[in-house]
Amino acid sequence: MNILALTEWLGAGGVPVPGEEAQRRADICLTCPLNRTDVNLWDKAKGAVAESIRDQLEVKHQMEIYTHNETQLGICEACGCVLKLKVHVPLPHILNHTPDLQKFDKCCWIRDKA
């Protein structure tokens, strides 16, 4: 398993949120107007960011963690994150890397818990 990808994705602890919490978050994202499903830049893109996303998705696959309907999760228009990855990230790690919560939709689970 790629430890660097795991740490970049989930933070120093490398532990995803419980499945029920990830699903709750995913359900909110599925109804959010900022969920951009028409974008899949990391699939064929080149560069460090795309490679990092592919590595993180591979780690997620190896860990066998999923949410229902995750194929309908795209990229968050507010932050540019891949939602099928983000819904599993512990909130402290997200907040440490998110300077402006106001850009998220008012229904966002990040704003709700911050």
C-alpha cells in the first residue's frame, strides 16, 4: 500500500471515518449543486496532482471502502476535491486544509460540523 498516498488522503492517522459517516456525507454530496459529475480530470491527465489522485483512489480500492452510488460523486466545485475520496476523510484533516468554508454550499456536511 502506498503510505504517502494514504497520509495525503486521510491525514497522519491514515484511518477513514466510519462507513456510516462516509455514507451520510456521500448522501449530502449526491444532492449538492456543487457536485460536478461532468468532470473526471484525473483519469487521463498528467502531472503530480492527477497522479496523486490516482494513487489515493488505488489505496481506497485496496482498503475496500465504498459508499452507495459513489459513481455519482464527482468533484466538489467549491474545493476541487474528488468526493468519492473526500467523504472518507476525517474532518480535522479537511479543516486543516480548508481556509474558506463560506465557498461550500449551505447544506455541506463540512460546514455543518465545523
